[in-house]
Amino acid sequence: MSDSARGGESGPAPRAEQPTNRLAKASSPYLLLHAHNPVDWYPWGEEALERARREDVPIFLSVGYSTCYWCHVMERESFSDPELAAAMNRSFVNVKLDREERPDLDEVYMTATQLLTGQGGWPNSLFLTPGLEPFFAGTYFPPDDRWGRPGFRSVLAGIAEAWGGRRLDVEAQAREVGEAVRHHLATRLPPAARPPGPELAAAALRTLAQRFDPTWGGFGEAPKFPTPSNLLLLLDLAPADEEARRMLATTLDRMARGGIYDQLGGGFHRYATDREWKVPHFEKMLYDNGSLLEVYARGAALLGDPELARVARETVAFLERELAAPEGGFWSAIDAETGGHEGAFYVWTREELEAVLGAEDAAFLAPLYGFDKPPFFEGTHYVLHLPRPLAEQAERRRLGYAELLATIAPLRQRLFAARAERPRPATDDKLLADWNGLAIAGLAAAGQLLGEPTWVARAAAAADFVLAAMRPAGTLLHAWRGSHAEVPAFLADYAYLVHGLLALHEASGEERWLTAALELTGEQSRRLAHPDGGFYTAGESPDLLCRSRDLFDGASPAANGIATLNLLRLAERTGDARHRDEAERALRGFAPLANAQPAAARTVALAARRFHGAEGTGEGTTDGIVAAPLDDEATRVVQAQLLVDTTARDGGWRPFRLRLRIAAGWHIGAGEAPPPLQWTRLEAAHGELRAVAFPPPSRTLDSLAATPVPVWEGEVEIAGELRAAAETGPRLRLTYQPCDESRCLPPVTVEVG
């Protein structure tokens, strides 16, 4: 992709009179944005820290990221001001830190800011002793006193005066804050005797129900965030819980219709500033879109809503068009502002809309996309959104849903093409292992569920890149840019990447992805295992005040929760009980905090639910045979019954029969069928299989692929022997793709047992 398509260079073009500081040699796009400030900036590292110790002066630490709007404002207002820069250079060692490159440091110093001020955000502005303990903090400071906030000029003068005249008080404050940060992040509670029960998920659901907005979806008041951990828990509970299903369906629908979703280009903005999801904060992050792609694909398969599938498809198109790196992975983010104006690339005046569409087409599209009323963004502009569902709009116009989509498609394309001519916001073109892991998972899951094998192949290309380029010496690294990878991997890198690899294994059946997931999980345990179970967020480092073991969800699901889910999936797929034992140990370590705060530990609650097998449908016993029906998600096409002999043979092996009843007019692939059919695959959910005997195909189809496709119809029985893992019942995982004579539904994976 060209620089013009990426929104230009990563940093501002220097003028002849601009200075160049040390950040000009950095790889981070965020640091490069400050490379021509008159500030004597250092990147975080030993050179800066050693100078502070040697000269015994405080450190001014400025933490941000490249798509942070208020970071840009402070750069323009304060860091580009020669007078303010001189004051900074005179009294401080000035350090810039990209929070996305060092999330461990960001966690420590954001915790300090929250403890000192009661709030947080970026830019995060702190003053540290040479021993790296913070004693004063804030977020954005205007250059001079205004809006009830102290100006940066006043802050610099006050800190310099305090360091020179009240040094003992400053150091006492720093010690107190440092201890508070350590206590908050590193306090160890004794592990519980047993993991949290499945009731933890029920408690987490109750907290979501208390905050649920039944009109507009989402949780709480404005601002509203997508928070994928909420949605993943609801997805797991929705098949058997009507309230979870309602909250999930409402939230996915309202987000998809809001301005938080880019109605022309696909993909989600960071969050909505209002209750109705209409006005977003306009930056687009890879981690949001990777997670939400998986959520919307799974939601489409569960709820059968074609609008959710459309959003998933458009989000894939956005990722491939605007964040795909030529090397194979995905870039990190797209800025919120263009030319200093937030949202300028995305918003419209009525005159602009009518100039592109013409009066007649504008009048047709206006009520569909919410510009038939007065403008609501900064008083002059619109953010395109869908006030009513398109299916409802189609009915009002006496059109079919597909007919309405076809009618508005060329109008949307004209607006998209006109928007593409505008100056683009900048793209942060570094590649992060953890965020790529989320994108890989989203593409693989969506490709499998929506029947798009090219998406699975795209996920594989990204995984190949990360595994090759970001493990140059056999150990995973966190960040890559310009053919250079650096910073040892964090827990989120391992957890999210393994999550993506397991999704790839599920979608493709290729064993190499399972092998890579096992290798990375072993490396994760060697580097980050916590003595009480679970994992440290980061490895040991001399510049880190403390290491945390975070189990609470944030903008992305808690890495410890995802890591635990990965261990359970590895135990299921390999039959190796050691992975389940490690998951149990982690859950016992998490239990004291998770049980006390279920609202903050939704991903851990999901892991506890999976550990206890609560996602299953139960089992009953008849005449020495264990039987169970198939999950509700697939009952419209295939019903299944697992029959297992209750008398174990030598080595714990038990004969089983899996009976499938396929609805009239439908068929599934018999064995490994070529595209477009998904092969029917049978695995042990907890344990091992052997001597599996598949029946012959019911017939062979010649019209679906280049080679004949064998299929099953009617009633089918698969036989074999099953050895269940310790402490689990007999369960099988069945993957199939139902088709009729003209179409195929998305592939389905269900557990029977």
C-alpha cells in the first residue's frame, strides 16, 4: 500500500528550521511524531535513565500512542513551543514512551496516575524520581491555565521549584506512590482450594444485566465502548439463556447501525461518545476490529441475522484494504484526526452529500442513513448511521431486503469514492504480535463460519508472518516495524496469538497451527508463569517497578483469561491432561479476586464455565448407554445422539455410536470433501478417539466442485472407541457444513456428550 493510501508519513514533514532530536532514530510512529520538537527527547531506555541518575534530576515521562487525539494536541501546543521546550530541557530528562510498545510500563504509570488523580487517559504525563518512582501525574495539560486545569507552563515551574526546595517531601511522596502501585499491581492472595464454579459466569451476567441499556444496547451510559469480553460471555451463554441472547442481539444490532461502525468503509471506530452509538471517537484500532470480527461472525451464526454477517464481511474488507501490511500481517491503527480535525475524513455536510448523490438520491438515502434531520456533529456535520434496521426500511418501501441492499449499493459506492479523495488520516504501520493474533482469530473464525476459505488463507498468511518475522531467535517478540522486531513478548502476545492459531487449526484442520500453539504455550509458561497460578503480564526487567498478574478485562479480554481458555482447548485437542491441570491451577489462583469482582473478570468467568463443562447440554443414562442431544445452534438441520457403552474396556476405552439425523432436503460432506463443502470432522472434546468407522456416502454430487463430492443424507451412524480425559464425561466435537441443492450454510462446530 502506498504512503498516500496510508495517510502519508508516520511523522510530520520537517521544515528547514525544525530541529531533530533523538527520536528521529526511533521505529515507533508515535515517537517519530515528536522527532522535530525543540524538546531534548529521549526514548525510554538506559541512556535517559542513567543521565537522570548521574545528574540527579527528575524525569518527565510522556506516554501516548500514534492515534491518540489529545496526544497530538499537546504535541502541537506544548512540545512544539520553544519557550516551553526550554523549560523542559532546563530542569528535566524528558522521555517519550509508546504505550503500545511497552504495555508493561504503561500499566505501571497509568496505575500511578489513577492513584494520584482518580482518573486516567492519554497522553499520560508523569514526573519521576531518578529511581523511577512517580510523584506527580496528570493527562493532557494545556500550555497555560484554562478550563479549570493547570497549564503545562505552571506545572513545569511548580515541579522544578519543589524538586529544588522541598526535595524530602517529593521523595516521600514518590515512595508512597511507588508502594501504592506495587500493592495495587503485585499483591498476592493465597490461591483458593478449587477453581471458581460456573456460577461465576452467572454472577458476571447479572452485573451486565444491571448495566444493560435495553433501548440502545451496550452497558452503562456514555461514553460506550464495544468491550468484546462482554460480548464473548454473552455469546457463550446465549444458546441456553434468553436474557443473554436478548442483550447480545440488541447490542450487536445497535452498534452495527451506529456511527461507531463505518457505514461506508466497514470496520469499527474506538468508542461512541453518546448513548446511541452515533458519534464515535474516530480512531480505528486493529485489536477492536479483530475481536469484533470474531464476535459478529459468531453472532451471525448463532442468531441467523444477515445484517451481522454483512458487518463481518465489510469488516474483513476494511482490514484487507486499509490495515493489511505487504509483508503479510496487519498494521496497528488509523488516526482519528486529519489536519488537526477529529473525524474530518468521515463526516459530511448536507451540501457535500447532495453534491455527490444529487438531490433525488440524497432524498432517498437520507432517512436510511440519518441525514434527514438537523446535523448533530459539531453543529454542521453528519456521521452516517442507520436509525432503523435495513430490513425494516425495506419493508417500509415494499422492497425485499436483498433488493434494498442492491439499490443502495451504488449510492454508497459513490460516497465511498468521494470520501477516498479526501486527505487521509495517518496509519500506525507497526505490527504487534498480540493485535495480529486477534485479527488472525477473527479472520479464521469468520472464514469458517461464513464459508469464506480465502479469509482463512489470509489469516494463515498473517500467522506465517508473525511466526517467521517476530521469532528471529526462536523467542516471540512484541513489535515489528521496518524489518526490525524488538521488545520481548508479553502475556497478551502469547495469549492472543495462540487464540488465533487455535482458530486457524479449527478452520483449516492443519496440524502445523496446533504445533505452533503448543510451542508458544510452552514458551509462555517458561517465561511468565506465576508462582500462584496463571501468568505475569510481562517478563522480568530492571526498568519495571513491579510485575502484575492482571485478570481483569479492559479494552480487550484479559490475557490471563484467554491464556486459560487456550489451555483448556489444548487439553481437548491433544488429550494431554497437563494443560487442563495448568488451567485449573490458574483458575484457583484467580478465584479470590474473580469471585469478589465478577463484573471485572468476565473472561475468567468464561474460562471457569468451560473448565466445568457448563457449555454442554447435559447427559442422561438409559440401559447402560450415555445419550445427549446436539446443541440448539444446529437443530434445524442436523440432530445428533451420542451413545457410549458405560462399561470401560482395557485402558479406559469405550465403544460409541454417534447417530446423525439430517433434515430432508439437506446433506453434509462425507469425509474430506473439496470446496465449497466443509469436510465432516469428528474429534474427542476431552480425550482420545480410535478405530473410527465412517459409513459410505449416501450419494455423490458432481455439480459442486471440480471433483465429485461424497455426501451423507438422512440417518447416519459413526462408530468407534472413545477414551475420555480424567474427570470429564464422554464428549465429541463434530464439525460439518449443511447444504441443500442450491446453497451451503456456514460450517458448524458443536459438542455432543
